[in-house]
Amino acid sequence: MASMWSPWRGCHKCSDGCLHCYIHKGDAKRKVNTDEIVKTKDFSKPIDKKKNGEYKMKSGLVYLCFSTDFLIEEADGWRYECWQMIKERKDCIFLFLTKRIDRFMDCIPDDWGDGYDNVVVCCTIENQKNADYKLSIFKDLPIKHKQITAQPLISDLYIEKYLDGIESVIVGGESDMYARPLNYAWVLHIREQCINKNVSFEFRQCGTHFIKDGKKYKLQTKDLMKQARLAGIDYERK
């Protein structure tokens, strides 16, 4: 069972994929200002301990900043402490997604070297323009474990030339009544490129508006992940 760690909350829309962001939609319903970046009560969660001295947070996978961005500018003054906690918890694997991969070299600790063994960095893309910009940076960064997430996928992508050193690619559609459509042909095209480069591939979820073999479908949110699994097209690298 993975843990969640959000040392701060809030984010700014900064990419084409952010149009129907579920974090902003949820905050709007609760009348919370998403553009205000603030520390949370869970800031020190990885190193908080029980009375017997054991860590409260279990060993294993930790999803870091899944409701914000670990590389967001407003957190520059706080991130060093997070790196120290990540170093202390070598029994955990910390995975974060970022739409701000162009900030990466300005956000790493002095002892980063070629990367921490227990950190997975996932670069998010959604269309060819952002794929070319972000992945051309990502491919040269000193990171030991790299993933790519194309979610929401809003266009066909040619990314095979960027897949060297990538461990996995995750693809998914957009979930919103006004969502941009996901074409199944795009999903299969990315899968083909991953197989060519022996990179793991996961079809995480369909889109609310889904196109397959020229036919248009409207799916309920609760079925998006189930329908992706039923496709049975995930690929594990050899």
C-alpha cells in the first residue's frame, strides 16, 4: 500500500494539460484558492515517529506532491528540508510528477550527483509541443529513475527518440464533462513506441470522451480506469 505525502498544497495552471485540472475543480467547490501555495500539517510526515520511536509512515512507495508540484517556485524555501527527509527515509521510494521539469536543476540538493536511488521523477506531457520541449530537457537530466506520464493525452505523440533511460510510460485520458477526446489510436501508437524501446507501458484510464475505430463514446468517471484495464494492453519491459 503506497503512502501519500503532500508537504504543501496549491498549484498554478502552467501547461495545456491543466485546463480541466481536478485539483482546481475540487478547490473551487470548497471555495479554496488553489493559487495560494501553503505548507500542510503533513510537512514532516516521513520522519514523524510513534512513541516507541518507529516511523509513523510505513516503508515502501510514497506518492509525493500528487495534489501540487514538487518543483513549484513558491516551495523553493521549503524543498531542502524535504530532500533531507527523503535522504533519511532510504527505506521508501519517493515518486513525484512534475510539469516543471525545466526547473529541475535549480531544485536539487548539493549532493544529488547522478540522482538519489530512492527518487523517481515523472515528467508529464500531453501534446507534441510540450513533449518536444520537456522531454528534450528530461533526457539529459541526472536522474536514476525516470518515468513519463502522458495524462491527459490530448494529441498523438512521437516520443520514441526520448525513451532511452525511461523506465515506464503511463497514458490516460481527460476526465471532465468538457474533456478533450482521447483517441485509442494515440494510445496504441505510444504503446508501439514503448515496445520498440523496451520501456514499460501502462494505459491508466480512458477519457470521458473516447474515440475508438472512428466511433465516439462518452464514459462515466467511475469506469475510466476499469475500461483501460479491460483493454489489456499494458506492457512490462523485458
